[in-house]
Amino acid sequence: MEIKKITVLGAGQMGNGIAQVCAQAGYEVKMRDIDQKFIDNGMATIKKNLERGLAKGKITQEEVDGVLGRITGVLDLGESVKDADLVIEAIPEIVKLKLDTWREVDGAAPEGAILASNTSSISITQMAAVTKRPNLFVGMHFFNPVPVMGLVEIIKGQGTEDSTVDVIREVSGKLGKKTVLVNEAPGFAVNRLLVPAINEAIFAIQENVATVEDMDLAIKLGLNWPMGPLTLADFVGLDTLLYISDYFVDEFKDSKYRAPALLRKMVRAGWVGRKSGKGFYDYSSDEPKPVRFH
Ligand code: 3HC
């Protein structure tokens, strides 16, 4: 099956990145969100990214115009998917919201369209089960920032057909991404390692093993990570990390995945990282300042 038209559900951090790389690969893209202001913000981010590429001489003005011309913002869900070949969902990680959305998409999208979720943890099989096409339902997990990160995890649910995986592998290749195939399991491959690793760094802060900046520097230089784990925690969002940790404990029935009390306390305080202006660093000035916990 040849994919030409892609609908991306959600214009947030992940959704606008996915829409951008799809349009850059030449696909006709519809980017859907529930409020025009989310679509406008998503389009503004895409424009900013492309203009940065233009300023660095990596793309031409003609290419920028071409990419922007291939993305249409849409508010109505049914309208957004009615002629899609592939729907990629990047809406908030709320199980009920995902299931309700997939039921509606299944009823409105063409019969043969492939449905892919960018969920970071929710069961592909559970979402596929509310549609009439579990064979065409698959996980397509991108990484933030989408235009930069080179991986897509393809997640095979209980009913996902191999031919569906093949199509997603081909599309991901056209987006310039390498793929790994993961049989459904909580956290797939990457988050299963990443989330406990970040949590361990937060336990170390909680236990006053080192300061925030030293913990980050230790891992950045000692392990050659591009960002220290606490900078990365703020980048991913502490609310997301807490959600995934709690989900892991529920699914694996294993307390080794438990979230540090400090993470829960920070989320309760609204300190969820960069997007809220405060997490392990304070982002109120140009240079982020590490927060002191002891
Ligand atoms: N959007 C688009 N492009 C971006 C960007 C963004 N948000 N941030 C940086 N870039 C681009 C820059 O323009 C630059 O492009 P160029 O090479 O063409 O000039 C390139 O990325 C490098 O950027 P910088 O030089 O400004 O900064 P760094 O070299 O420090 O790289 C980084 C920034 C790519 C974000 C790097 O720090 C990094 O890789 N960090 C780790 C990110 C990571 O681990 N992501 C995964 C998170 S987990 C996840 O997403 C899964 C979820 O389920 C939880």
C-alpha cells in the first residue's frame, strides 16, 4: 500500500514535529487539534524550525514554502481523517481520551487506512481493540525533538499484521529515521531503560548524593549523554515521567519501577520541567539555574 496522505492528531511538542518531518518527506499532511490556538502554536514551531534551517543554509526558501504548503491545520476530527492513508496520533497520554479518539477515527477514516499511535507507554493492543481493524493498528514511537532524533520504535500489538509493520518501516525510512521492531511490552525498548535511569538520578538528588548540576555533569561527561538525566527529565516533562513510572508499577507489578517521592512532590507543586518554567532547573532567566533541594 502506498502512503500519500498522513493525518497527525495533536499539534503539540510531538505532533508538530511529526507533521514537520512528514511534510519534509513530501507527504500531504493534515495536523489536527481541538483548538485553533494549538494548531497556530504548532505551525509557528514548525516555521521557526524551518527558518533556523534556512538561516544555516541547510534548506532553501522554496523548500520551506513547499513544506509549509503541504501542512493543513484542521479542527474537525472526522474531516481530518476522512481521506487519510495513515493516521499518526500524538494526543495526551490519557487512556480514555485515546480510546474515545480511536473509536471516532475508526468510524471516519477510510477502511484500509493504517492507524498508528505515538504513545510512550499505553498498550497498542488495548487501543487496537476499540477499532474494527486491529490488523492495521500499530505503535509508531518518535523521540523528542522529532526533527533531530533518528529513531522510530515500531510496536507490534497482538493483532498487528506484518504487512502493517512493513508500511510503517517504509514510511519511517522516508522520514529519515531508523526503526526497531518491538513486541508490545510496557515502555517498549527505550522508555523501559530511560525512565528507571532518570528515576535513579532523582533518587540520588533526594538522598543528597550530589547537586543537580554535578549529577548532570557526571552522566553527561562520564557516559557521554548529550544531556544530563535531570536536564533530560525537565525536557521530557516530569508529569510524563511520573505517569510512565506509575504505569510501569501497575503493568509489571514490580516496585523496582517506583517513582521517587521527590518526583511526585514536584509534579504536585506544578514543577513539571521546561514547559512550566521550573523543574530541576529554573528557566525564568536566559541561563537555566539548578534548583537546590538540600
Ligand atoms: N527542534 C528541532 N531541531 C532542534 C531542536 C528542536 N526542539 N533542538 C535542537 N535542534 C537542532 C538544532 O537546530 C541543531 O541542528 P543542526 O545540527 O542542523 O544545526 C541540532 O538540533 C543540535 O542542536 P544544538 O546544537 O542547539 O544543541 P545540542 O547539540 O545540545 O542538541 C539535542 C540538542 C538534540 C536536544 C541534544 O541535547 C539531545 O539529543 N538531547 C537528548 C534528547 C533525548 O534524549 N530525547 C529523547 C527523549 S525521550 C522521548 O522523547 C520518549 C518519550 O516517550 C518520553
